[in-house]
Amino acid sequence: MTDSSTFEPVVVIHGGAWAIPDKLSSASVDGVCSAARTGYDVLRRGGTAVDAVEASVRSMEDCPAFDAGTGSVLNTKGEVEMDSVIMDGRRLQCGSVACVQNIKNPVSLARAVMEKTDHTLLVGKGANEFAEEIGIQTVPTDSLVTDDAREEWLQFMKFKTTVNVLFRSRAEQTALPSTVCDTVGHDTVGAVALDKFGNTAAATSTGGITAKRPGRVGDSPIVGAGAYADNESGAVSTTGHGESITKVCLAREVTHLMETGLAAQVASETALQKMAARVQGSGGVVTVSKDGGIGKHFTTERMAWAWIKEGKLHYGLECGENFVINL
Ligand code: GLY
């Protein structure tokens, strides 16, 4: 809806679903709460859902605790290659970038693809050339790489595995040397929103998975996998094992289930159950339905999440947690 009808604004955030270690838990929770406040401020001032999800995701791209923008993990060559998507539920407009380098906020480049080109996805060199053309500043790779990301890369290269293992349970990880799981990486950030006009939007951004093959593109920039938004159903951002998420088009699966009448939470749980059953993949989603229903669910050990509606901030990390703060 794009008229002046008033909906209660909602923003829902995730900071990645994986086996988040204790040493990163408070930074992850603080980061998602701050991103929720940033997006909600935009909505409260009358901004659109697209403005809100972009602002929320930018705040997490700037936070080194997350695998997106600053804090992105490294591929086997020790390079940063980032993926991002944004989608506007009004007319299904979307923009994505994949394998981009030296960009501080890939989500804003994805938005520029959506708004300033005739295309939906730009990759690698072409995406970076487009950034230069429209004046999006490039930054040195070193400014995006944290000590943790470098240390984790060294561990994963040494033991010749990828961060895939972190989507498994702690029990399954015990076969690995403890240093691998103690220095661990991260996974993906995302936001969904409903604005006061009834418009939905979703955005997702990631550095991918540690020790990925150069050129590997995960689920995050793929419309329908990493995110989806449609005012006729709702908006979804996903996180988790990218190859699994892509196979089941996880975000579109959730919106499809909402179209059949399922509530946002039930649709989120059902889609993740399907991904586990069909491709043995784990991950998480955040969802808002067209009428402001909220969904968040994960099948990994932990996922930092936060949402704001009616002036209340809800957040958590572990299954079953729901802390509430009155704003
Ligand atoms: N979910 C992020 C990735 O696999 O790249």
C-alpha cells in the first residue's frame, strides 16, 4: 500500500545464525539492538521501509563484530569479497552486488543497482566500476579486515576446512582442533521492515564464508534466497549455510508460506524445517508479514536478533530468549 494509511512500523534484525562463541555474544547482541534502533528511528521519522533496512544494515556493516562490510571474512587468497541485496516490496524492485571488493557499505551499492540501473545484479569488476561511476567511495582492503578475520583465516587454511563446520552443532565440531572453533568467523547480517504506509523491504549483506573459493557467491545476493519482499505477503532476510539456502530459495519459501495463510513465525519455522529435511542445511530467518506479524527462527546454535514494534525493543541470542526494553 502506498497511500496515507497508517501502519504500525516494525523493524526486525539478525546478525547471523551460527555457533556464535561466548566471546562474541555481547558484541553481537549490542550490534543487532543498535541496528534495530537505527532502522526504527528512520521509520518513526516517516522514512520508508527501504530507507530503514538500508540504515540498519549499514550500521552492522560498520560493526566489526559482524561478517559484512568491516569484519568480512577472507577467501582462500586472503581477500575480501562481499555480497549484498536489497528489495522493495512495493513493486518487487531489487538490486544486488556480488564479489565486490573495497566497498565500505555494499548494501548502499545494492540499492544503487536497484535505483540507478536497468539490472538486478552486478558482480565483481563490473560492480566495482559502477560504484566508481556513481561516486561510491572505495576503501583499502585492510580497512575492512579485522584481526579476528585474519586469525580465523589462518586457522581454517591450516586445517583445510571452511567455516561450513560452524553451522553444525558443537558436538559435531569437536572433531576439529579447538583453535579453529575458538577463533571462529561469523555469518551475514539482515533487516526487514514495514513502514507506516504498509510497504515492506528486506536487505542482507555478508562477507560470505571463511576460506571460500575466490568467486564463490552465496545465497545473500540472490533474490528469493538471501532476501525477498512483497507487499502482498511480507519481507524476509536469511542467514546460514548459503549453498543450502540457495537450493530451497529460503526467503521466497517463507513469503510463499505466508501467502498460503501461515503467520510469519510459523512460516519461518516451517521453511527452516524444510531446508533441514531436504538439504540438511541450517540457518535462520527474520520475517515481517504485510500486517506487521513478526517471525524469527534459527536452526543453528545461536542467532543474534532484535525487533522493535510499538516502542518496545525485543532481543535475544539463544533459543527461547526474549528480553524486552521499553524505548
Ligand atoms: N549466508 C552467507 C553465505 O553463505 O555466504
